[in-house]
Amino acid sequence: MKIGGHGIREHLQLLGPLFTLIAAVWVLRMVADYAGAPRGVVKVVSVNIAGSISILIAVILMHVRKFGGYANVAAATFMLVLWKELLVSAAVAFTAVTGLATIYAAPEFSGAPGHPLTPGWHIIGQLTFGLGLQTLFGSAMGCLILWILRAFVPPAKEGKWSRP
């Protein structure tokens, strides 16, 4: 299956380091939480922010490397958000199985304050509404950024720093 002239494998190669970035932030957040770091420190290490930054970097890479167009931005956004949501869902499941009180079970992150979701509903919410809404918003922002880049920043000429 090709999206904008590029296969899934090409997308995964482009996004590989960004998947690693999101996973590294996820691990850092889990370790900081389990090590007993203050809640404020754990909140700063955000998988959502890492996901947003990853989408921005992906769009810049697509522009610089002349990698497809707007459909590729949407596909990359979906892949990055799916990865992020799977990691968060794994953390919620791990928290539920181990019974440890982590940030993923805190009421402010798992439902309305005073009405926390069960872990199962939290995971379903992440993999449906979280995935859908973040993909739509991320794709819209990514396409806008790509349009701005194409309008105001000429892509690199073939040479030392660009890849065909």
C-alpha cells in the first residue's frame, strides 16, 4: 500500500527515531514516577508533548527530504499518535495489574475529577477518542505547517544534506 507515493516501510524508516523519542520519554516518565519523583516533575515529562514535537519534526523532515505531501503528514501523524496511545495504554494496564499508584491512575489523568475511569474504560478512551481526535488535530496542524514551509521555505537542493 502506498500513501503519497511512499510505502509504509518508508514511513516507518522516516519516523523510526521519532518512535524512539516517544518511547524514551514514556520510559523516563514511568521510571521517574516509580522512583518517587515529585508529581510536578513527572507531569513535565509528558508523552503528549513528545508526540506533538515528533509530529512537528516529522513535517519538517518531510519538507526537507521532499517526502510526499499532505496525505503523508496524515499517515505519519496517525502512526505517531497510535504508538503514543499504545504506550499510554500499556502504562495504564501495567498500573492496573500491579496496583501501584502511578500518575496514569491519578484522577486528573484518568477521567473527570472525582469520577475516575476504570482502567479498561481508560484504555478504550485512549485508543478511540484519544487516537481519533489527536490524529485529526495533529494532521490539521501538520498540514498547516507543511503548507507554511512550502510557501515560505524553499526545500533543500539536491546535494550533501538532502536525500532523494
